Amino acid sequence: MEMNGLFIDRKFRLPRVWSNRELRKFARLFTGDVVNVSGWQDLDKEGQHYRDYFANATSYTITNYKSEARGFQGFENEIFLDLSGELPPELTGKFDVAFNHTVLEHIFEVHKAFRNVCMMTRDIVILVVPFLQQMHESFGDYWRFSPMTVKRLFEENGLTLLYLSFNGHDQASVYIFAIASRAPERWSGRIGNDFSYVDKRAPSDGFWPYIGCHVISNTGYRVGRILNKLLRLFGIKAR
């Protein structure tokens, strides 16, 4: 893929560019207090800050795992939070929106971490997780998530999935982007009830058009299918 005259790394950067586009579709809908949970750097890897996406937020806070990195963000209201531990009572229901981007795969106690993210919000959780991606980061990379997993985890934590999408680029990593709410009726007509694991573009090899179907090249099999069709047209029986 080529963008702005530069080739984009398909393994790591391309799904990030896609998820940024998805976030921009919705971020301005949200007001109140927004938190980027375990954000580390609040950078979208395209030269902007995620806080700028939420233009209508009353406040924007970042949590981070390592307290020794205090001041790294340059924000006075940075919170240091280990998602694998008990959530401090003062953070329960503190925010209107909890945004969590590609963090949960790095936490072994993933059910606890997911619950903590959900507990922090009065209403909305925006989640980005990998479905298919090369193992990355030396400090730990434990999990990959399917659409069904994301939906069920939200339901187990009292939220209703409003929207779920995924990228379907050829031979590229795949992210899931999801929005869930404690008050789904509030968002009716503004965020569609859209959940599916079916890719809108069917693969050319004839297999199921499900999430991730374009990642692995199946060129030899696809060519064989085409050859068999041509042979049948000429009345030749394929072996």
C-alpha cells in the first residue's frame, strides 16, 4: 500500500492507520471525561495526538503502567495504573469514555484487565485489539481476539456492543475496532448496531469470507481453480 508517496509497513503501521480512520468517525460524538487507558505515548503514529481526536471532550486523561516514566507524556494529570491489579476505587466510574488501543494483548491477566477498563467508564468503551498480527514487543505479547471474544467480554462486563469493524487488507495485520456502551439506547441512530465477522470482500480462493481471509496468500490454489475451470470449458477432465 502506498500513501502520500511513502510505502506503509503492512505488518504494524497499516492496521494502525486504519484504526485511526475508524476512531475519527466517532470520536467527536463523545463529550465529558475521556481516558486513554494505559496509553504510554498518546501518539497515533501519524504525527497527531489521540487527545485531538476527542475535540468535544471536557477532559482528557492518560493512564500509564510504569510510574518511573512520570512526566514522559508531559501531562500533569497522568495516572499510573496496572490493569492486571485491583482498580483503585477512585477510578471506578470516573470517566464517560474509556479508550484502549492495542494494550490488552500485552497483559496476561486479560479478563481482569478488560474488566478494569470497563469499570472505569460510566458509559462508553472504545477498544482496539489485534486479531492477526506478528508477535511483537519483548515485554510480553500473549493474546489475539476474535469478534465473538470481544462481544462476549463486553456482555460479561455489563456493556452492549454497538459497533465492531475490522480491516481486510491483503497480506496485512488485522485489527478489531469496537465501541460498547452501558446505555445503548442513548446512541441509537448515531452509532449503528453493526457486528459481523464476515469480510465484505470475498477471498478469491473460494474459502469462507471471514475476518482474516485476505492475510494468507493462497496463490497456487487460486491458480489451480482457474485452470480447472478452463479445462472444464474445453471438456478436459482435470486429474
